Amino acid sequence: MELITKTRFFKPTEYSIYKPKICFLSTYIPKPCGIATFTNDLLKHIDSYNILIPSRVIAMNGFSENYDYPDEVVKIITIERIEDYKEAAEFVNNSDIEIVSIQHEFGIFGGEYGEYLLEFLENIKKPSVTTLHTVLPNPPQKMREIVRRIGEKSMCLVVMTNIAENLLKEFYGISKRKVELIYHGVPFAYLRPTDYFKEKLNLKGKIVLSTFGLISRGKGLEYVIYALPEILKEFPNVVYLIIGATHPNIIRQEGESYREFLIKECEKLNLTENVKFINKFLPIEELLDYLGATDIYITPYLNPGQITSGTLSYAIGCGKACISTPYLYAKDMFENGKRGILVNFRDPDGISESVIYLLKNPERKKQLEREAYKLGQKMTWERVAWEYLTLFSRVSSSRGESASVYFEDRLLPIKLTHLETLTDDVGIIQHAKFSMADRKTGYTTDDNARALVVVTKHYNMCIDQKSLNLINTYLSFIYYMQKSNGRFHNLLGYDRNFLDTDGGDDCFGRCIWAIGYLLSSDFVYENIKGAAKHIFDLALPQVEKINSLRGMANCIAGLYYYLKVENNDDVKNIVKKLADRMVENYLSSSDENWQWFENIITYENAKLPLGLLYAYEIIEDENYFKIGMEALNFLIKLTIIENRFIPIGNNGWYVKGGKRAYYDQQPIEATCMIEALKKAKKLTMEEKYENLSLIVFDWFLGRNTKGEMMYDPVTGGCYDGLTKNGPNRNQGAESTIAYLLARLEIEEI
């Protein structure tokens, strides 16, 4: 299971988001340094999204270093000269640079623990985002204070693992809200048999173990050498490749003494034919050839606190079976043995046993390769660069304001453009072909009710004529669809003929929610409310007859808003009846592993706990609150994974005792979850629910399982769903309304 090296450009959306003028502060190529290479890869892939706005670099350079830097390097800081840092900050302040990306490693900045960087941050007036390549547990006091000050001065900190995020909170007191998780980038690689690369590299017939990267004593390479004799007893055709030059700092301090030590150890053990040194800093194409030829990749590193490893990331991206010592990054990436095998530090026996085990168990080896490659596809430079670019575009307009407002700065303006495109003088048309209204599909009361909530919220915020006109249109549609018994049709053809006899309980609930919300508005004119009250009064006797859980939940929401303007004990009694029936459903379906109202989780899921939380506010029954929060927290655990919102997919849903579907993901799920999380924040006063609502909203902005923007800022529409192949590019009513409602909810946070 191996790879073809090939360039492929991943475009998350057909429309480019705003690309600010970016400057990277880092070591840079041609300096032989992992962070220099990282920065160059990131810059190239970010710039591929808009070549008309090239990024720039301020390069970190030692006194004795002299490199022929490429054109993007516009300034050099001499690492050891503190005055250069202030001068570089002034250079940025006086330029058109809009954001600075700092690639942080303690050793690449001057002073104790790289404290000279603070001189730059104290003087810069443009927003900055700092990527932390090292986060140590139990840091010395001075290191802790330096990192905390970097966090205070940066608009956002980027880390590459969940462990790093937790360490920042536990040991440095940095809030998770300040931190973004973005994986270490890797080249995209197609899989191809190892023999192709082995023949190319004169390794035909060999079993190849490899380690690559700049060589230094902390890499623990000798322990793989000590493991080889046992491995060769079972597999005499094994060869171990040590790929990479010695680290430049090590060369200056001790020359090639470590490499010479490794060579002597090979000679003592008679391994000169089985250990090959490729003593150079390889270009990416050649490096990937060696990875392609590798059967098992090994990182025997000796630093337990190592929080990132570009070399291990590359091996995972190439779909390699990996063995590693348990430093933090490896533990996070391997995920309890899912993607690799951990061995103890300085443990040649553990290395030999693990290598022999994998070579004797090809199915287990293939399993590790499959899981590694699967993760690697989320780490390609194209995806990682898009996540960085999205982040940079969010914060670049903040101009150095407090980092606590950076989320708001990344929000795009609220546009009703596509809502208007889909709306004619009857109502909002159900579907779209791309961004064009598909009139043949007609209208639904569901969409017009939801749209009424959106434009009422917008009118409350802006008091604008456009929203008022749309309120009239959608309210008129709901009135037209109401039957003489108070219930509603749902489907209307473009020819204005009804296509059903009754729209069902879900449709009914959405109408009660929408009309109730309109009636609670302090800004909508009384004559419009009068028409809404007429619809509401006709429907009210039907409310307690409904059986659908989602219909009940939406009715409770509508009655909650109605009770804000008219205190009515009969209405409260209806709320109690509906809530009690929801509780009965919950108690009959739930157990210690399944805190839910049904034996299947399907659509508009967060509406159910939200309904009970509304009921709690009305009736003040603690049981409603307890069950509502229990169900909401259960849904959170299912759908917010590694700081990403991953809603239950409609292609299979999630049946109790089965496996959840991951696709197709619907925008309405994000909207309902945000509504519920906001209510949880209000009732519990716990900030975590507000933070989670921001994570959920990020689903629309590209922080999802495909790294795709779901909102189209050009049209103002939202894509209809996220499939396993990417977005469904149609921009229909439900999805666009879902985005706008979510955006308006976030505006109120």
C-alpha cells in the first residue's frame, strides 16, 4: 500500500474567500530547518488560492548564517540582535501587510526561551496568529510566562494536536477559545506498490525500514540499530534507511560526531550492509520516493514532550505503518493503536518485536496503513492551507484589538440577497439549481415558516423595509396554506394548487414557532401582528393533538414566545401536556448509553432538547431541565468531535445499537444545535456552551469534515448539504434559511 507522488490542488470552494496580505515570521528556505520547510510549504499553498496577492516573509537568521533567500523574503532579523525585532515590527506597521503569521519554536528566536520575540509582539500594530510548534508540559516558570504573553499578544494560537490544546489550558492558563487546531500539513500522495519505488532506488527485494529528518542525538536512531540483529534473524533482507543531513546547529557545536557514532555502532554489529545513510537534505520529490519505498516507518525519538513531528506527519500522510516511542505527538496521532504501534523509550527489544510482528501479520500492517492514509487525507497541504487562509481572513480586520473578539471579526456581513432571489410574490421557492430558483419544485410551508423567523429576526435588528416586505410575503403564504380546521397544507405547486391534503405535525409545529416568534417582536407593526394572531388563534386548538416530537418541540417554542406577550394559563397547560409527552418518549427510549427521545436520531435533532428547555422556562419543572440538558449533552458528544461539528448524516441516520451516518450532513442541523446551545448557555451560565455554538457555526465556514465553505459569500446562499464527495452545490431554501438563522443567532451572542 504505497504512493504515487503527484501535485494536486484542492479547491475547497469555487469562490475564493478574502485573502489578506500575509507576512510570515519564521526561518525560511534554503535554510535546512524543518520549520523553514513548513513555512515555505504553507506559503506556497496559501498563495495558490490567490496568486495576485503574494505572501511575504521576514526570515530569522543567525549571525554566521548567509543564505540566498528567494524574492518573498522582504526583511531579515538577526536572531541574536534584539533591536532587529522592534525594527521588523515597525517595518510591518508601515507596510500594507494585514496579518503576520508567526511560526514559533523556542530555538529560532533570541534570548532565553526565545523571549526576544516579545519585543516584536509588543511593538506590532497589525494582528498576528502564532503557530506553536512546541508546547511543553510542566514548563519552567519563565517559559510559561513567555508563552502566556505570546498568547496575550496574538489574536489566535494554532496548535497541531488536541494534546497541545489541553496543555495550553492546563499549564499555561490559555483558554481553548483562543486556540485553533490545524493539522501539520503533508503532501498529497496517491497509493502505489512499494516495488515501484524500490526498483527506482535500487532497493528491489529489500524490506525497508526508514527514519528521515535532520539528525541529532535526541532522535534515538541508535536504538533502531540495536534492534536490527533480532529483526535480521527473521527477515535477513531488511535494510534501515537513515535519511537526512545533520542539524546545522549540531554541526556547529559538535560536527558529525553523532553520525560517526552511529556508523561505528553499525560496524560493531556487522550491520554496514543493512543500514544506509542518505546524508543530505532531500527535495520533496526525492523524499517521497524514499517514503514510497518504506515498509515500516520508525520514529525512536527520546523527548517525551515533543508535540509535533513533521516527519511522522509525512509518513502518516503517505499511508505508512508506523512504530514510535510515546512522545506526545505520536500518542495523539496513533490514537490508542489505531494508526501505529508505540514502544518504550530506549527500547530496542520493543522495536524489534513490533517490526517482526507487523512483518508477520500483513493484515494488521494493512489496517494501520489504511487508517494512517485516511487521517493523512485530512492533513494535505491544500486542506491545511485553506484552514490557515480561512483563519487569517477572519482575524485580519481586527487591527490588533482584543483577541476575545476575533470570532466576531471573521463573520461575513448578513446578506438576504439569495433569500430574495428565491422569493417571488407567492413565497419562497423550495429548491434551486445551483443558485437559480427552480420554480418547477414549487413551495413549502416549512420553508416559508422558517424564512418568516429569519426576516423577523433581521427586522428586529435592522428595522429595514426589505425585511418588512418579506415578512408580509411569508406571513401571507402561511395564511393561504392554513386550512379551516387550523392545520396547514405544506406543499404548493408553482401553479398555486395544493399538492397535499395535510402538511403533517412537523409543518404545523414550524408554523406555530414562526407565528409565535413574530407575535413576540417589539418592532413589527401591530396590524401585521393582528394577521398573525388570527392565524395563531385558529391553530391553537390543534396544538395539543399533535404526535410528532419535532412538532411538539416547535409548538413549545412558539408558545414560549406567545406567552411573552400574553400570559395565558390555558396555553401553559398545553405546554405542560406536550413536554410531559416528550418526557414519556425519552424515558421509554433512553438508557445509560442512549440519552435520546427515540430509538433513532434523524433530523433537526437539537430541536428536541431545546423544546424541553423552553418548557422548563415556562413551567419551571426541574425534570424538563434535567432531561433537556442530558439529551443535549449526549448530542454534543455525538456530533462535536475534535472541535469540529459533524452532524448525523441523513444517509442512514443513527439507529440505536448501530453505527451513525456521517453523510450527507445538512445545514439545518447546525442551526438547531446553535439555538439549543444558546439556550443552554442562558440557563446554565456556562461559557462552554457559547464556545461550542461558535464551533458549530464554523461548520458553515469550512471547519467541517471536508474543509469546505458551505456558505457562498457571492450569492448569499448556502449549499444544500455536505456529502462524502464535498458540497451539494445547489443553494435551496432550507439550507440558505438555515445559514441565515444560524448567522443571526451568532450575531446575538
